[in-house]
Amino acid sequence: MASANLTWKILGLLLGAALLAWMLYPSPSRPELTIATVNNADMILMQQLSKEFEKQSGVKLHWVVLGENVLRQRLTIDISTGSNTFDVITIGSYEAPLWAERGWLVPVDDLGADYGYDDIFKVIRQGLSYQGKLYAAPFYGESSFTYYRKDLFEKAGLAMPSEPHYEQIRQFAQRLHDPEHGVYGICLRGEPGWGQNMGYISTLVHTFGGRWMDLDWKPQLTTPAWNEAVSFYVDLLRNYGPPGAITNGYNENRALFANGNCAMWVDATSAASYFLDPSQSRVATTTGFAKAPIAKVPNGAAWVWSWALAIPASSPRSALAKQFIKWATSRSYIARVGERFGWVWVPPGSRQSTYDNPQYQRAAPFAPLVLDAILHADYTKPSALPVPYVGIQYVGIPEFQAIGTEVGQEISAALAGRVTVEQALALAQADAERAMQGRQLK
């Protein structure tokens, strides 16, 4: 009996020690990742589906979802200061090579043989790479084209060409502008920002025969091509656009078109699936698609872009982050979106297998046009004139983030009528020259 009592006392002491050790040194908590992303439809779907990743992996995800301009500002500050606030960030074709060059990103070219790197469109891979290494995995890719209301065109006896010219767009906008009935001839980005109004205006300048800079890196914002392109833009929106156009970015214009308020909209191809969903769009059966308009030259008339997932070099959880990125940008993820939400909603523009899929072909009548636009948008030759930069709706240099933002604000002021186009471009030229002084002196 004494032996038994001793045994129980020893067990009690051991259990007490174990309890004390558990209290003082708890078991490792559930691993976590913090993800920063943009507030567009595809990313919101990813957030909804991410519960499946959490269940499979045991990783807890924390989401920070921001507007495009705010996201870029926040991420630029965080990554340039070496903060480890985020483990996965949503960046684009502009940031990926520049941030990789500075050592701010972890390569993502080691996600496994089953990831299917060769399935990703070459132009998308190249835009997210630096020195042959991929530094951001494309969640989706896009170009730009023309959306239009087929019912309004038919009623007015108009026919949208498969490849319209901007003078035709102006004439269509004039004919279809009917503000008394809540229909505006055209909607375009007016919110200032290098990724907002300047994303569109850059394509306009390029197709009007202009360029951001000459071969000596001298800004060209007071040239006739810039004046003609920006004057066209201001005139078009002032006469045939919605009220308050200077506050309308991508999301606002997408909502206006889906509500039936725009006869036309020239913008990202990635919005197409949204307009064909009758639960979210009043124009699901009447939306038509055409190529991006051309003014004088085809160079740069349509952009090419990718929203992609990357890992800051400051993150201590890069291995877990790669697991999530592989899950969110894989062929199996695309198939899961198709199964759960419908094939029209799968992330577009990144993989050839998506466009080879008969289910996607049936669900997305715009798919051939999108594919053609992405594959033929040459970001290495954005202008008919020689340029020292790459990028169509951006200039692939660090200085452009500040330049594009400042120029966007000057052009927004012209759109609002606070200054003339000539005055706005003179101010924009001065802004750009100041920002480029350091590069020109090198």
C-alpha cells in the first residue's frame, strides 16, 4: 500500500510539473500570415475561398484590404523601411522588378514542378521577373479594351467596330449621351493617381503618338501629342461623361457601367466577368466588347498588367507565404473558383490552360478578345517613338510613382476646369523634370 501511495504521489508531482510547464511555456500557437491586397472583385473571391486554405494548412490568415492608391502607398512605405507588417503583398508589373532589384522581395520560382510555370503567359512572367527570376506570382493578368451597351447602339442605329478609332468613340459618345435618362456617353478614369487616371491617359498619349520621355530621359509632357491626347480626354469627359468624373476610379466606373449609366467604358479586361453576372449587373445581356481604341498609332493603345502575390524579404514566414501563394495562383485554384462561383469568374489573363478550357470558353465570350489583347500588348515598345523605358500605362523606373501621381493631379485639375490643359501640362512637365534631375545627371 505504501508503494502504491508513493507511486500516486510521484504521478501527482509529475502532472503538476507538466501543468506548470504548460502554463509557463505554452505550445506553439497556430501559424499566421498577414496578407495585404486590393479591393477588387477577384481578390475578394480569393479572400472568401481562403477558408479552404486555412482548413487544409492549419494557417490562420489575416487580411488587410485597401483601395488601389492607399494600398500602393502603404506597401511602398512598409517594404522600403523593412517592416515585417505583411507576409504576402499584392503588387503589380510595375513594382515587381523594381523591388526585386532592391532586394525587397523573395523569389517565387521554386513553387514546385507541379505549379506549371510554363503555363503562365510569357509576357506576364516577364513583367514580374528580374534577371530571369520570378519575384511575384500572377493572380490574374489583364489588358484593356472597350465595353459598350449593345442595346443603346442598336437603338441609335450605330455599330461598334471590332477595332474602333478614338474619333469614332467621340462621335458615339455624342450620339448616346442622354443624362436626362441617367446615361452618359462615356465613362473613363478621372481619379488622380499613377495607377488610376494616368493608367488610362498613358495609353491615350501613346496611341496619339507621344511618349513619357525621350532617350535622354527628358520628360515630353508639353509636346503636341500630349496636348492633343489630354485635350481629347478632357473634352470627352466634360461633354459626355458623368458628373463628378474626377472622383471616379476603376471601381466607381465599373459600378456605373454595371448599373447601365455608361454607354461606353475603356478600361481593364478583368472587369468583363462582372458585367455578365446578372446578380451584379443590369447590363448582363447587353454588354459588348471591342478592342481598345486607336488614335494615330497602335503602339500602347492597350496596356498589359498583372496583379500578383509577392513576399517581402522582411517577412520571417516566407515558407508559409509560399504555400499560400502556390495555392492562390495555381491551376487547381482557378478550377475551384469555376466550380464554386462559375467559370466566368475565374481569375483571367494569367494561364494558357484557362483559355484552353471549354468550360471557360463557353462562359466567357470575351475570352478570345482578352487573350489577343494580352498577347499583342508589347510593354517593351509602348510608343511609336524610341523610349528608354518599359511599360505602357507606367514607366518602369522608381521615379515614376511620384511623377505619375503628380501628373495625375495636374490633369485632374484640368478636367475640373481649375486650369487649362496647357497650364496643367506645363506644371506636369516641371514636376517631371524635377523628379528626373538625378537620373539625367548620372
